[in-house]
Amino acid sequence: MNKAYRTSITTHVNGRLYVYGYDLVDLAQETSFAKSIYLILKGNMPDKNSEKMINSMLTIAIDHGVEPPSTVAARNVYSGGSPLQAAVAAGILALGEYHGGAIETAMENFKKYLNLGTKVMLNDFNQSGKRIAGYGHKIYETDPRTQKLVSLAKKFGFLGKYVKFALSVEDVLSKGGKKLPLNIDGIFAALLLEMGFNPKVGKGFFIIARTPGLVAHIIEESLREKPFRRLTEKDVEYDGPRPRK
Amino acid sequence: MNKAYRTSITTHVNGRLYVYGYDLVDLAQETSFAKSIYLILKGNMPDKNSEKMINSMLTIAIDHGVEPPSTVAARNVYSGGSPLQAAVAAGILALGEYHGGAIETAMENFKKYLNLGTKVMLNDFNQSGKRIAGYGHKIYETDPRTQKLVSLAKKFGFLGKYVKFALSVEDVLSKGGKKLPLNIDGIFAALLLEMGFNPKVGKGFFIIARTPGLVAHIIEESLREKPFRRLTEKDVEYDGPRPRK
Amino acid sequence: MNKAYRTSITTHVNGRLYVYGYDLVDLAQETSFAKSIYLILKGNMPDKNSEKMINSMLTIAIDHGVEPPSTVAARNVYSGGSPLQAAVAAGILALGEYHGGAIETAMENFKKYLNLGTKVMLNDFNQSGKRIAGYGHKIYETDPRTQKLVSLAKKFGFLGKYVKFALSVEDVLSKGGKKLPLNIDGIFAALLLEMGFNPKVGKGFFIIARTPGLVAHIIEESLREKPFRRLTEKDVEYDGPRPRK
Amino acid sequence: MNKAYRTSITTHVNGRLYVYGYDLVDLAQETSFAKSIYLILKGNMPDKNSEKMINSMLTIAIDHGVEPPSTVAARNVYSGGSPLQAAVAAGILALGEYHGGAIETAMENFKKYLNLGTKVMLNDFNQSGKRIAGYGHKIYETDPRTQKLVSLAKKFGFLGKYVKFALSVEDVLSKGGKKLPLNIDGIFAALLLEMGFNPKVGKGFFIIARTPGLVAHIIEESLREKPFRRLTEKDVEYDGPRPRK
């Protein structure tokens, strides 16, 4: 008979915990958190350069200020009087298709079009009218985070076929005139593919990176703000029906 | 051997679904949603007046505009590109201690102090320095929703000991000068006790009432707004350390 | 200058609250919760038959026992020591594509293929290989909830073009032999279209209906179970790497 | 006029992002993720030993298998057809008072009783009848994770007053006979105090540590399991009313 849950990640043997076969307690002595994240998402240990690359990626996405919808959602939930875990959860819920969620889609596109080439890719997107995941940014014309990650990729040996392909798409996209830069979602996608991650990992990787930032904002909310945020007249425009019977 | 889950709410018998013993399909023919809500929260059918009272309470709390933190959280989560259920969940997460959550606490207080009297109650709260759940409102000096519910309670036969006690606490609280009105949490608490609900039901009742409002706001967000809300400079003040090495 | 939030749902005028122009406090006196739900999702008042239809639909979906993933998620979240609103949110988060989420898709399909006909519809789905939203059930060969709603639709005047189309699709689908019944998602979709709702409302309607059931299960968990559910050896099969260095 | 949001964490200057004054893009070149987590939670950079201690703590709590309620909630939410971020959020929602949430409480207790001593502390808890946060475990009689962290604390210079106090409480608690070991929540609490963290950080630190484990389980669910988990008869016992009219 089959059991209800199957897993290949973690097991208990004689009161000890093993993650993909590694004793977690032994591991804790000699590892970095980044290394453990790599292990649990991929099932094997990173080499030194992968660990460095991962550390840089996770750091660069750790926060983006109060402004994005995830931080606003997290602070408002805390403000209603719910505990920290509820506010973190709300922040993570905002990490959807337009907020970190493009990484998975970009990974799938890069895998699909790597051999077909940029011409076929852009043609397909022109025909479907869809936006190409991983390009463009509301604020940045050139995303300094992307530039740094590309230079680190070179240093650590990850400027391979996927990063090159991602950059060649950026070149073609920007020929028209308006700059459509490879954004942080796009470079994350290319780098995760270089390291052999499954596209399914894409969004999860961003969530892991951003969670400490959300936690920090919620703690700040708890220490500095009064309960119950409320929008005021200057924030809200009503354009519905007038009072009626 | 004990099974992992026990329930006395709903069961399947011969391919039919029974809620507290009532065939749900039969029930659907002759019930109102309010009646079914009462049944599932209490385990028995309401009489006609309880059904009316519940209908009024659920309606009066169905929405409070874009302004509260629950609506803001819900809209921001949707804005990040997550599906409707994620946005509803975020809205509900904001319904904490300061946002509907006082109902349960107020129910417990009213039960505890009904026989001890207002004097003991206010004395205890003065000593502990805690706010009394169910009194005071940021906007209203007299909450018109409370007044309506009190008049309906009279009409439907629920102006009993708990509502009277809740009103007598309001009287004493307002003697000093500054009005501390019985708010919607407080009158909900008193009315739910009149109908014999467990205090645990308090917060859940408010969540049920407010969910349609949250859904409506999220659908409006989906039909009228562009993705990815972002606060701007005029919303955010930074007072942390200056750039450093 | 544009304000950050726009809404046509609810506004405050002179300290009173108006939903689509109706004074919420006046409304509370004479309405049913189902009527208010209709109003807030659609922007106008239901007639008597729509109100009855809505009451039946909301009731019939109010709970489906402990078994579905939404209830399990809700109970486990409460079991970790988080408050009721967090557990309700977790339950709602499980209401995804396979759990109530088919209503919106089915609504869009019915709208699209109503004039094209069942033949074109089934042809398209055969070619794409996708499942047709709103048909088939893991447990029921004929869903008694669907049958009841169809008979009520007849009684209340909603056996119109969408319900007829939905039933004709069921007929064609079941010709092959294996019964693929119109399920509760499918009949909800057809009925919501009969009443003129936007497909976006589909999933939200189901969430509203199911929330009281989730609340009831969480209160039961709080009153009857010890904290911290934990799966045991008999529930979990490990098939990952053996202990290694 | 005050702006709606204030923060001292992250700001944008000339298109670059600064976390507590450190340019995030520069930081990404030379940091570890653990270091960045320390920075964003505390406002300053860790020394080498703090960074090592944090790496060990975050690793040791990265996962605890399928068994805990957080993993079950996360997998069930995904199983309903919601996206990864919704499932991660549900897992985090389960990290309540009984599931990581004791760290904050234990930090507050240790701070309060450090100077009053174990005797006063145990006396107070005996009188109130409350459980002492951070002690006892359902599975372990001696938690090997705690033992490892204590030995690492010694190595890295964190076997200070808080860890010693936490261990002395364990000694007294275990005198009676039944072992009540310092558990992972308790040692986390003592170590975070040694490093000077605010108690508010406690639960957030555990959430950050566990999020990668939750992500890994959800990806496994997505790659290996069919949608819509459903409990069966062998899991559920019904003890409510029999069918009735």
C-alpha cells in the first residue's frame, strides 16, 4: 500500500536528521546557509564558485525598500494586529507573476529558444503579443544589479550559453531604440540555468532571497508604528453611484 | 486505533453530504445562506429571528471601503500578479487583533464580568491598563452601525442581558467626558452571546461577513488597475544611515 | 493628480457608509446576506429569484468535510499555533485551479463556445489535449449537488442558454461511455453567467461559499485537538539518498 | 506633514539601492547571504564569528521533513492548484506559537529572568501553570541540534551569560526525573540574545531558516504528485449527529 506522502528530501534515522543523505547536524558545523539552500533545492553540494554565485544572488535581491506591493501588503497585515508570520506570508503572497514570478517563465523560455535562436524567439513573441519575461524595468534603464551579476558570472565561471543568450536577446530588443534591459528576473533565470536548476526553482529562489527583507520591514513596523493603518481621503477617489434608495 | 482527523461537522453517507445531520442538497432548496452559516457555526438551526439578526449583522460588516489595511493588503497582493485566492487570503490575514479581532476578546470579557458587574470590570481594566475590547472608534463618535444593530436587537428579541451589559459599560465609560462608544466589535460580541455562540466564533463571524467585500475589491483591482502598485517618494520617508562603505 | 486608489464600491458620506449607493445601515434592516453578496459582486440588487438561486448555491458549497486539501491546510496551520485568521487564509489559499478554481475557466469557455457550439468546443479541446473545466469528479458519477441546482434553476427561471449549453456538453462528453458529469464548478459557472456575472467573480463566489465551512473546521480544531499535528512513519515514505558523508 | 511610510532599512539614491547605508550591489560582491541577513535584521555587519554562528543556526533549522504541520499545509495548498508562493505562504502561516514561535517568548523570558535567577523563574512558572518556552520536545529527549549549537557557541565565543542561563534552567528542570531538554527554540533564543538581537527577531529568524525547506517540499510536490490530495475514510472519524430531517 502506498503511503500518503513520499519524499526524497529529508529523513530521520536513529533520531538524527538527514537532508539528501547529509547529517544536518554535521552539516551545520562546516556549511554556509547559501550552501544548504543550494543543497536542499538541488539535491547535491555546490562547488566553491556556485556557492559564491548563490551568495551574491541571494544578497542582491534581499530587499527593495518599502515601495513594492509585497512590503506594503506585509506591513498592512501586521498593522491589523496579526502576528509576524501572517505578515511575512502576505508579503510572499504578493510575489506573483509581476514580482519575481517572471524567473520561472524566463527559464522556460531560455531553455526552449537557446537552440532555436533569438530570431525565432522574438518572432514568436511578436506574433503572440506577449511580453518577454525577464526584460524591462519600471525604474531602471540599465539595472545595476544585473550588471553586477553579469560581471560576477564572468568571475565565477557562469558566463555560459544561457547568460550569453539572455544578453543577446537584450541586444536585439534594444536595437529599436527604447532600452529593454535584462532585468533581475532575467539574469536570475539565466544564472540558475547555468547552475543546472529546474525552472520550478525560479520563483522559490526569489522568495528565499526576499524573505529576510520582509521580516526586517515587519519588525520595523512593529517597533515604530501604531496599529491600524488607514488610507485617507487624499489617497482614495470614489467614482461609483451616488447615494440612492 | 485513533484516526488522524475527527469531526462532528460534515460526513458523507451513500454519496450524499450531511452537515450536522442535515442533507446539504435538501437544505439548499429551502435555506438561506445566513441560516446555513448559523448551522455550521453552531450545530443547530436558527429560529426566524436569529436568522434575521444574523442577516443584518453579516450585511452591516460586508465592507468598509478601500481604506482599512485588509483591503490595501488584498489589492497589493493581487497587484503583484498572484491569483484572487491569494489576495483574499492576504486581506483575511489583516483581520487581526485591531481589525475585527476584538470580538472574541469582548465576548470573553462580557461572559466574565456579566455577574461581577461594570464596576469590577472597569476597575480591573484600570489596574491592568489594557484597552477594553469593543469600545471606541477612530472615526465614529457614535457608530451608526451599532445603533442600528441595537434597534434591530430590540425588534428581534435580542436585547437581553449581554446587550444591556455592553450598553451599561458604554454609559460608564462615557461619563468622564470623551465618548467611548460601543463599536461594531462590541455589539457583535454581545449579540453573538445572546444567540449562544462560543467566543471562538467571534473572529470567524467577522471574517465571513467581510470576505465578500474583499472579493469585490480584488475583482475591481483586476478589472481597472495596472499591475504592480509601487509607493512613490511622496509616500516614503527614509531616516536610516547615510551611504557608507 | 490621480489618487493612489480608485473605487466604485463603497464610500463614506457624512459618517455613513454607502455600498454602490445604498446606505449600508439602512440595507442591514431589510436585506439578506445573500442579497448583499449579490449587490457587492454585481453592483445592483437581485430580484427575488436571483436571491433564492444565490442562497441555494452558497449553501450547497458551504462545506465538503475534512477531506479536501483546503480543510487539511487550515487545520494544520491552526495546529502550529497561529490564530484563526491565519488558518482561514491557508484554507482559502488551497482553493486553486483544482479546487473551485475551474468556475472562472468554465465561465470563459461557456461564453466563448455558446455560439460556436459543442462540436467546435470539443474539437478544440481534443486538439489541445486540455481537460474541459467543469466536468468530471473524483467521487461522484453523477453529482447530486449539480442535479439539485439544475432543478432549482428550472424552478427559479435560470434554465437558460448557458445551463442548456453546459448540459449539452455533458451529453456529448458522456456518449463515449465513461460518464463525465457536469460538476459543481460547471453548474456554478453556467448559473453565474445566467445571472450576468463577470467570469472574474467565479472563484470569488466559491471562496465566499466555503469560508464558513473553513471557519467551522478551525473552531472545531481549536476546541477538540491538541497542538502540533505531526505525520508519523505510517504516513511517510522516504526514497531519497542513503546517509553519506 | 508626515509621509505614510517611514523606514530606516533601505533607500534609493541616484538609482542605487542602499541597505542600512551599504550599497547593495557592492555588497553582493563580497558578502555571504548569512551576513546580509544579519545586516538587514540588526542594522550592522557581523564579525566573522557571528557570521559563522548564524550560518550554522540557519542551516540546522532548514528542514524537518514532511511531518510538521507547516510542510503538510504547504503541500496541500499546492495540491489544490495554487502557485508556489501561495504554498510557501501557507507553510509559513503554520509557524505559530508551537512551531518556531517559542523563540521570541524564550528571548523575553531569558532577558527578564537573567538577573532574577532560575529559582524565581521556575517559581513564577509553577504558579502561573504555563509551559516554559524553549524546553521539551515531542521526539527528542536530548535534541542533537541543541548539543551541536552549544558546542559551536563555545567555539565561536557565544557561550555567554544567556546560553549559560538557558542551560542552568535545563539542569533544574531535569532534576525531577523527566528530561525537559533545552530545545532548538530555546538555544536559538539564547544565541540570538548573545548576538544582541531584539526578541522581535526570534520568530522571523526561524521563518528565514525554514523557508528554503518549504520551497524544496513544494517543488517536490509539483514534480512528483498528482493534484488534489484528499483524505480517505481511514484518516477521518465522524462523531457528529446522524442524518435527520
